[in-house]
Amino acid sequence: MSLSSPVAPSPAASSGDLIARYDANAPRYTSYPTAAQFTSAVGAEQWGGWLARAPLDQAVSLYLHIPFCKRLCWYCGCNTRAVNRESVIASYVDLLLAEADLVLKRIGRPVRVGSIHLGGGTPNMLAPADLERLFAGLAARFDLGHCFEIAAELDPEVLTPEWVEAAGRIGLSRASLGVQDLSPDVQAAVNRPERFETIRWAAEALRAQGLVSLNLDLMYGLPRQTVENVVTTLGLVTTLRPERIALFGYAHVPWMKPHQRLIKDADLPDAPARFLQSQAAARYLTSKGWTAIGLDHFALPHDGLAAAQRAGRLRRNFQGYTTDQAPVLIGLGVSSISRTPDGYVQNLSQERDWRAAVSAGGLPTARGVALSAHDAFVAAIIERLMCDFAVDVAEVAARLGCAADSVAGAWSLLARFVEDGLIEVDGRRLSVTPQGRPFVRAVCAAFDPTAVPAANRHARVV
């Protein structure tokens, strides 16, 4: 089923009207099914079976979660804690390698790795010696001869010359520096003091050690933040010419992250103000030469992310938009998420529980979800919408051997989007208009039979 005849768009709605109609709570769709659908019905035994039959004809991706920070930023939605004891961090590295052994035992075959991503938390909380020890351990366990990218998320305030030198020795090729906003007033409201001079030093030092792609993480919708704050921050950081910029909307989810209660609700910009901040940032970046990538990323035209978008090969995973085409992702560490064609699993989210499980010789799997053929169909639709703002549902159905009519219910839900000029439908091909792009997550939710717009489940669309 589709919208068999074009639905005439209604007179142009204002952004305020559209926000009022479509700013519901919705998933970020970094996966489908989303992490909200993971349950304890999928555990270590099932994950072990998936590993044993994982397709290894292509190199896999590795994700290692480092759950430590020097300080706790109040906006943070990650699994992390403030710690400064080197012995705690060093023993965590030992257990990361022990978990790798447990995974490889279940796989039972050599594993080639194409990319490695260190996330957190703050991976540069690892001592330089522990960073090199971790990578020596990975090289002893996996075939890294085809590894084309080693990436890490870094806090510039914690970065040292010694760590940068160690990063050069392990072959770090891409780094994401957390910036968020450079206004002292905004920084005070989220407990993240940071100077532009520190960020500039970090960028220059990393590039001097061989970094080929620099990403800067920024946010809009933070407490006390204004359009002027956002544009002023961009004016500074774009002088560094980062290959990529990620501009995330702050997700205020204090029911999930209690430390966010330290942020005063009265300080948060409302939905129209958030919308203006995001649009002003996008206009600024595109006027300076960055290409808009999907919902919230920007890349210089020569960067691989922009090339992937032009070629229709842009992907989306738990790190956001990516060029990674690997069908298998192995996550190591607290709360890490892994994926094979069979489904997703997530590790235990409490560090003490994860340590106990690995020390006892068991896979530290907490929950997951098995992928059905229909799930794979919906996932492909949503990924193309998030990456390309367009999808040919009939083509996806034919490629995956699914019945296009199995998502027939979505079309009736999308009729109001057509009426408001947010999407265009031609048969079973759907395109999101420029006006509709800020609301693409709401469009995706029409195809998601599990989507529940509950205030305590997901962040707002805008």
C-alpha cells in the first residue's frame, strides 16, 4: 500500500506550527530495533552462538568502551564515572583483553579487524603505557593487518603530550574532541570548563602525530545556550578546519541519567529556541564549506563521510553517521553493544557486574534482541531515511526478499507529513523535503511498530 495519489500539501506551515505538531519523543535510530527493545531474553548463551556463526569474510569492527572521566559533565548521557585511581583503570584494561579472549573462544576462528573505536567516557584517561599495552594485546589476538582506521573520543582538557605521542605509536588516525560550547556561562551550567586554546593545542598536536581526520563534537539545546553562543563557538572551532563536525541536540533525560537533575529546567531553551540554534548552525557551517550529512553531522567535501553520502554508502550506527560497512561489530567493555546479522547484544552496564562476569570466565552479556527478516527490512528503510532522506521501499523489499505490504500501515501515518510539506511520496518512494529534515526521526517512527512517544522513553525530536 502507498499513497496512491499525491496529497496536496497544506499552505506552508510555520516552524512553530511544525514543532508543535511533530516534536514528540522518538528514538535517535542509531539502530533498529533500538536499544529500548533489548531484553534479558537474549543473553550470553545466545550471543555465544551468534559469535560462532558470525560471517567473517569481511573484516569486523571493534568498539571498546572506556567508562572513566576526570569530571562528570552534567549533560552527559554516556555510561561513565569520575575516577582518578590509575590502578582501577589499569585493571580495566586487563579485563578488556580477557573479554576479547572470551569472545574469540566462542568464534573459534581467526578474526580480521578493519576498524577500532575507543569510546567513553574518556579514552584518554588511560595512561599512555596502558593505551600501548591495550593495543599490543589486541594485535596479539586479532589480525590488525587490514585495519584502516583507529579512532578515539578525547577530552582536550585531559590530553597530554605523552598521550598524544603514544597515540601516534598505536596509529590513531581519527579523533573526536569534545567541545560542546565555548561560552563560559553555558560551560558553568553543565560543569564543563574548557578553553579554545586547549582545543587548538590538542588538534595541532594530534595532527603532528599523524591524525588524518579530526571531528569536533558540539551541542545545541544546552542550558543558557543561545543562537549567538552556538555561532560564536562555530566561528572559533571552524578555524581549525576539522574534517567533521557533529552537532548533537542535547537530550535531557533525567529519568535515565540522574546527574542531569543538576541542570535547572528553567535554564533549558524551549523547542523553538533549540530549532533556531540548530538551523543557524547548519546555515553557518554550509556557508563555510562543510557538507550537511544526515541529521546532525557535517563534513568537508574531501572527507570520507561526504564521499560515502555522495555514493549512497553512508551508514548509521551507535557512534552516529559512519562509513563503516562491516556486518559484524564486537563491543568490549561495560555497556558495549555488539552486532551480527543475527541481532544485537549489550554488555552489563554496571562496572562491578561486568568485572565479576569477565573474571569468572563468562561473556558479560546483559540483554539483546534477535533480528527477524521483518526487523532487517524496517532497519534498512529507517537507515536510508536517516542517511539519504529518501527510500524506495519497493526496492528495499525486493533486495531483501520481503513483502513491501508488510509496512503498509506506515503510509496512513505519513499522510499528515505530506499535507504539511515534510515529505513527498511517489508510489512507494518516499523523500523527505528540506523543510522536513529536522523531523526525520518522526518520519522514521511511522515505520517503527515499536515506537511509543512516551516522555520517559526517548528524547524529543527537535
